[in-house]
Amino acid sequence: MKKAIYTPRKKDFVTLATVLLATCVLLACAACKGFFVDPTLASIAVTPAGATIVVGATQQYQAVGTYNDGSTKVLSPVWTSSSVAAATITAGGLAKAVAAGPATITATSGGVTGTTTLTVQSAALQSISVAPTNPSISLSQGSTEPFTATGKYADATTQPLTSATWNSSLTSVATIDAATGIATPVGTGTTVIQATSGGITGSTVLTVTK
């Protein structure tokens, strides 16, 4: 009796080739697994760097992370301020100036931090009001008139200006002490009394009668 001889069919060769190819792919992936890892965050840059704002103003910050493969990405870090007395900062990186002074703004993500310095300055002086408004004094009585100056700032606050410089437009009508703001009548007429501070001037009119 003749033994049966198995003759591989074409389909069998295709199946075997497919299995071998799949095995090779799996082995290759396993060998290369160590090369396909997520990049590691190496540093954080906080922008803008070294900003300066006035009291009441805000500053938006952004954190950009640099990874060990050289790639960069905008982050959503945890934001903190070293001095909430000078400036606070929201979870979205919006800092608000509270009072004059420095604060270090820090962005933290994955144990990596980035910092920058924020400087808060006093609000800018916008206008000066002089009091009393348009007063009148008598020359014959020899009385003097003390003036005061109040500054209005960009953050809508007001403050007495003790360091204002005073001036009278007509010293033949009245003189004024440049430091104290006390006016002394000299002759009848009107003169403009001015108070100046930080390049801002406020004024009123003084009338001197007989």
C-alpha cells in the first residue's frame, strides 16, 4: 500500500508567510518599544518676562514648555504669585496689580517650574485739583490764602499732594510760597494759582480786592 504524500497548497504557503510576517512585526515592536516614549518636560518659559504695570492694571501670562526632544508646547500650569500683596494671579495666568512692589510669578507643571518678575508701580497721576476754588481775599485786611492740591490717579483714587510746587501767574497781584502753597496779596486784580507735580498741573483763580 502506498503512503500518502502531502503536497502543500499555495494557500498554505500564503498562510505561513502571513504568520511569519506578523511574528516579525511583533518582535520588532517589542525590541523598539523603548524608543517610542513620550518626551519629558525639561523647562518652562514664562512670558512676558520682567513686565511692569501700575496699580489696578492686569497682565496676562503664558507658559511654554520645552521638552527633551526639543519640541515646545503651550502649557496650562498652576500659577502662583510670591506676593499677593503686590499682585494676585488667576488659574488662567491673569495677574492683577494690587499695590506697588515686586512679585515673582511662577508657573508649575509636572514638577517643573518657570518664573518671571512682575513689578507693580503706583498708578499714574492724571489730574490735579486746587482748593479753594476761585477764592477772593482783601488786600486791606492783609490776609493770606492757603491752597491745597489733590491728585487723581489712573486707578480712580485720590491723594493729597504735599510735594506739589506752587506758582502765581502775576506776582504783582499775589505771591505764593512754592512749597507750602500759602498766597500773600500784593495788589488788586486776579492771578492764576498753579500746583504742579509729576508734569501735571492744576489751577484756580485768586482775586485780590481792596
